[in-house]
Amino acid sequence: MQTYLKIVLTSILLIILQHVTRVVYLLGFHKHVYNHEPGPCKYMDGIEFGSEDIATLPDGKAFITSGIVMPTSSSLFRQVYAEKKAKGQIFFFDFKSSESGVAPLTIQGDFNASDFYPHGIDYWQDKTSGKVFIFVVNHRRQFDAVEKFEFVPSDKSLKHVRSYVDPAIYFINDVAVTGENSFYFTNFQSSRSQTWAALEIYLMLQLGSISYFDGKHYETVAEGYMLPNGLALSLDKRHLYMASTLIGAIRVFRREENAGQLTFVQEVKLNTSPDNPTINPLTGHLLVGAQPIIIKTAHTLENPRLPSPAQVLHFEVNDDGTLSKIKEPYLNDGSVLWSSSVASLYDNKMLIGTVVHKLLLCEVRAF
Ligand SMILES: *[C@@H]1O[C@H](CO)[C@@H](O)[C@H](O)[C@H]1NC(C)=O
């Protein structure tokens, strides 16, 4: 009996030890980064508290979310947010006139701008009318929603069209739009509660999922992921890319004809924490903003005055949707840019966005 007990206790201890070792390893304490950039880079004036996600149209117009507050954000985070007079906004940038810089878009219509904490973003362009619709993840104070806006180019504003609110949308991160009224979204964690969300991370529970709204119904189409983060659709919209933070992977899915159904195609392991993937609208290749030392990003998210490293990875997208030839156009130790969450490459210019820091524009000469 005693031997039996010893075996059981030793096994439990080993399992705990293995789990703790894995978490410590994934947090990246042992990692170091060396700086490099693809050409000269400069900050875009006007963005001081985040440029978490970027949606870039084929004509070079880009929409940038700024001023995120997560339901799980710490009280210190909220204090710094208030001190810096940060607020939820969508910024506009045109790659074809980059010297004009970025400017916030005004929002019209029946929309509560003081309950706007934007996170993931994507767009839909109607082929016949040319109208552009912007879909944005919003962590409202009471619940999460997807907000739909119409871009009004004449006065550079966004007209609020509708809010998607449903029990299927509980703690979401990003959207990938497939039509004027249909989209994929990731449920990042199973609960907006701070305690439960932290426990979910430390126990490494795989409670995240991808869901689809087809215009009428919400359906979970892939589940069992840990912290499923950003989404991107291939240029032909036949493949979906999902970044998994912490475990450090990008998953590739093929979209089936039948509504939003997904078939798993490939997993690319990265040894870094990818945040938002984007597709270069001119080449169809994929970029991802990443956080190479996730424990330092955790510090920045706890206290947005603390720096953390930034990284951008570039992947070639093959004809069958799979990813290959990983390159690293940008890496910084936090002396310039903190916790990059997204990058968008258009011609020879690249925007690099961050969770709670600035926005960088780099000339891309070589990488
Ligand atoms: C707007 O949102 C804020 C924050 O949640 C809330 O206090 C306020 O009552 C809302 N205003 C309206 C008109 O709903």
C-alpha cells in the first residue's frame, strides 16, 4: 500500500513539475532578442496607446484599432489608460499617401463612443457598389460585441450600421469577414472574469474556439484551442489562418462550401507568441505581429508603462493555402517598439501595430 501511495504521489509531483516547467519555458524567461529592421522606420504621430489590429484594402487604405481595454485588464492598466487620456478609436492611413500620416475617423450614427474598446478588425467591400464595411471587436463594459460600420470616404467617417450581440460572443479577440453579414470570430477565453481567465492560462486549458455567423445563426466550427487570437482569410477567401498565443502556432484551415465549416490543413510552430495575422493584399503572403518574450508582454499588459520586445514574421502562402519560408522582417528588444500585435505590408512599406504602444511605419528595403 505504501509503495502504491509513493508511486501515485511521485507521479502527481512529476506531472505538476512537467506542467510548471512547460509554462516557465513558454513564458520565455530564457530568451534574448537582437534588433533589426528592414529599412528606416518612424513613429506615426497621433497614436500613443495602441494600434492592436490593422485591416488594409487592396487600394492601400488601412484601418487601425486603438485604445484597447480587455475585460480582464488590471486596475493599474485602467489607471494608466485614464492618465494618458486614451480612448477607443479607429485610425485611418493610406499607404499611397503615407506622408499624410494617420488620423482618427469620426463615428456617426447611434453609437456609444464612450463604451468603445476596439480589438480585432476586418473589412468587407461590396463588389458592385464599392462600399466598404468595417467590422470591429468591441469589449464593451458589460459584454463583447462585433460592431459594423460603413466607411464614408467623402468625410472620412464611419457610420455605425449595427451591433452583433449574442451569447455565442462572450470574450472575443478577432473577426474575419466573409460577406456583408457573415464572419468568423475567435472566442479567446471562456470567461470575462479576471480570476477565471488567469486560471485558464496557468492551467493551460484549451477552452478557446472559432465560431461562424452566417447571417442568421452562430455556430462553433473549431474548438479546443488555447488562447486563439487573430484571424485572417487568404486573398481568395478559401483558407483561414488562426494565431495561437502562448503555445506559439499558426493554424491553417480550408473553408468548406457548406457555410462556415473548416478542415484543418497545417500547423506551423513558431517558438514565439503570434498575435494577429494579416494578408498582404498585393502579394497574398502572410505577416504576423508577434511577442517574442511573452512574460515581458504580460508585464506591459499589467503596467502599460513597461517596455517589451516586438517582432514581425513573414510567410509565403502556397497555392494550396499552406505556409512556408518563414522570415523575420523586424525584431526589437523594446527600445523602439513594445509588444507588436500586427503588421501590414503594402508595396515597400510596412506598418507595425502594438497592443498599447505606438505605431511604426518602416520602409522595406530587404528582409
Ligand atoms: C455609454 O456608455 C457608458 C459606459 O458604459 C455608460 O455609462 C453610458 O450610460 C452609455 N450611454 C448611453 C447613452 O447608453
